[in-house]
Amino acid sequence: MPSSQTRDLAGAPGDFRSDPTDKGRAIGLALFPTALGVCGLAWQGEAIVATCLSESTPSATEARLQTRTGGSAGEPPSFARRAIEAITSLLEGAKTDLSFVLCDYGPGTQLTSDVYTVARTVRAGETISYGELASRLGDTRLARGVGAALGRNPLPIVVPCHRIIGANGRLTGFSAPGGIETKRRLLEIEGAGLAQPSTLFGALPVAAEPRRAPRH
């Protein structure tokens, strides 16, 4: 678990690769069909380095993943196939646990790495707020840093940033294709209870028509 000591929002720079020897290896990527469309996944060495939710077309999904990773299409090795099967199962509504997936977050800060590690402990069907995640890191003042780290998440679904929501159940920023609506759909698939958004006047009583004085 991350250290509970207070850290600043920037954190200490570092390279949080699962295996430093992977750094020079070629990056492979593969597309796969899911209930949300054609998604993508990239790997390097023995770790998953990126995932991508469905874009408007499969070629757009592949292009986005290539731009992010510099990888090229290839036959996924067994560990990547297991990750693909688990992601596909989750997006079909199963409570699939993706904690077995070995991730490589790449260059970043200690805070970023800690945010992703704690976010991965939030199970399908559950949600927590940015403030709660910051609290689990040991300092509620890190909430903004939590949001910034999740906004750069290279591994959506595997690092389930969609399960981190705003105060009072509000759905806030989601950088994956589709934005907030994709976040809502993911949470609905996982069976997370979402508060119904209230309208500006929905909770107010309808004004009664003024009563007229009787005529004599």
C-alpha cells in the first residue's frame, strides 16, 4: 500500500515500470471486440502498458493506441490474451477482477503510481470519491492531484478511473472516448448504484394558481 506520509501534488518523479529491462523492448498492440465496441490493448515485455476504449471506428482506436505507445499490431502473448478475456468479460457485466493484470505505468510520479494502485482496489459495482481516494493515500488535500493523475490514466478499465466520482455522487471528468456518458454506461454495466441527477426545479412544488376573490 502507498505510504501514508503527506506528499505534494507533484510527487517525486520516477519510472514505475514493472520491470526496468522492458524499457527497450518492442511494444505490441491488439484490438478486440467488446460490448462497448472495439477496444485496444498494448503490451511491452511481460506487462500491459496501455488500453484504449472504443473510438468511432476500429481504425481510429488502433491509431489512437499507436499514437500513445508507438507500438505496432501483433499477436498478443498469453498474459495479454488473459487480460483481453478479463476486460471483455467485465464489459459484458461480469464482476471480473482485473487485479491480476500486471501493469506498467511508465514514467511518472510516486503520487501517480499510488493513485493507480489504490484505484485498482475499488471493485466492480463500487464507487468512491476523489476525496476518499485521497484519504486512503493519507491526505485529503491530495484530491486535486488524484483527479489530475486519473485524467492521465494510460490504462482505462484495468485502472478503473470510471469508479472514482465526484462528491455527492456526481459524475465528473472522464477523458476516454464518450466522456461522461461512457463513464455512466461503464458504471451501469458494473451495477453501481448511481444517484439520479436532480433538475434545477424538479424538487420544487408546483406553484398553486392564485385564488380569485368570489364575485358578489
